[in-house]
Amino acid sequence: MNAQWHLPVELTERYAAGGLDAVQVMSVESHLARCGRCRAAVPYEREWLAESWAAIEDVVGRPRPRFAERALHRLGVPEHLARLVAATPALGRAWLTAMALVLAFAVASARLAVRDPDAVLAFLAAAPVLPLLGIAFAYGPRVDPVHEAQAATPLSGPRLFLLRAVAVLTVAFALTGVAALLLPRPSVPGGSGAAWLLPALTLSLAALVLSTRVSSLVAAAALAAAWAGAVLVCGVAVGDRFLPFQPPAQALYGAAVALLLPLLYARRRRLDPGEHR
């Protein structure tokens, strides 16, 4: 169809009445996009068209907020900030579902093997890594499909990364805390079902501090590998598999947290230097 050709009246009426097949509709609409005369000849119901367009504009202009965004807004978080935080990839349904499944599997294994301390050890070793991975996938061009659009906002960079990291940690700690309550008793030799908490906090803060020099993905991967190696060494070389979760180790984690917090505050403006701005 070219600009010199116009739609027959019969074809126009069938199009308006919805009597054409898909191929014919695409052909007619391709012509209508270029021909104002034929567009004017289509017998639209003007009121229906205006209402339909208004409804489309409303949906496009004001998309329905996600559950996380609505929850944050109810807690007093400003609307623009709630939207940016709710868009965190690590707060998506797929990520949260995967984390819940991992925790459920660990708890189920521990309860089925209630007399085997290795089942509880597996939970305690994995639990500190989950918040760490959440931080790795909280912000950045490699993990966020809409990073470029968000980078143009005044909140981009260190502030948004830190806000998202806090949101991810809150959710991850809450889910893991609930899972820890479901662990079987007796608890960990020399420790408790909450023995994962301080290691998780230490690793998370260390990841944020390292993100001031390398990307958050690299920082999280390095710390996860170091944590796995430390747990393995304690079980093989030292002979005490629960050493990383016993009171002396917990005291070291507490001291590390006390050192990392002021260090993170001092370097907060340099978070995630791997981001291209």
C-alpha cells in the first residue's frame, strides 16, 4: 500500500467493526499510520476512543506500584525513594523465592537429619552468604537492567547503592532469622541457631567496604570464597567444624563489626567505583 492508494469504504467499515483477520489488520494499520485521509475516514466512536486513550495514558503514566514499593511508602518512605529501592534486582520475586527455597531446603535437611550436626552446619555456613549475594546483586550496570535510567537520577551512585544494600540486608536477615528458629534442637555444639548472625553482618559490612575499591560483585565473590575456605579449614585442618560459630569466634566478629562500621562511614562516598558514570 502506498500513499496514492486509499482504503475502500467496505474495508474501512470491516476494520472498524473488527471483521478483519490479523494479517489484514496489520496491513490496514500500516497504511493508516501514513495516511491522514484514511484515518479520518475510519468511523471511530469518538467517546470510546477518548476514554480508551485516557485509560492507556493512565496505565503508562502511572504504573501500578509493586508490593515492595507500596509497603515502603506505607512505612513513611517518600514515593520517589520507595520506587528506586523497590526496583532492586535482589528484591525481585525470583531472587526472594530462590533464597526462601534455599533456606527451606537447609531447614528441612536439618530436621530430617536431626541427629547429624552436619545438617545444621550446612545451614550455618550458607546463611551468612545469602545477604552477601544480595548486596552483590543490589546495584550496578552488570546486574540491573534499568541501571542507565536510574543513573540519571540525583540518587544514583553511592547513596542508592547503600539504600538498596540496607533493604536487601533487612529482608535477607529477616528470612534467615525465621529459618533459624525452625532449626531442630539441640542446637549447635558450643553455639546456637543464631550463630550465623554476626558472621553474616561482618561479611556484609566487609563487602560494602571492599566495594569502595572494587565492584560489589567482585567483593562479594571474594568474601564468599574466603568464608567457605575458612569453614572448610576449620573442619579439616583444625578438626572443629563448629569453630567459626563458637563464642571466641563470635567475639572476633563483633570486634570486626565495630571496626568496619566507622570505616564504611568514612568511605561511603566511594562505594562501587566499578560503576561507570
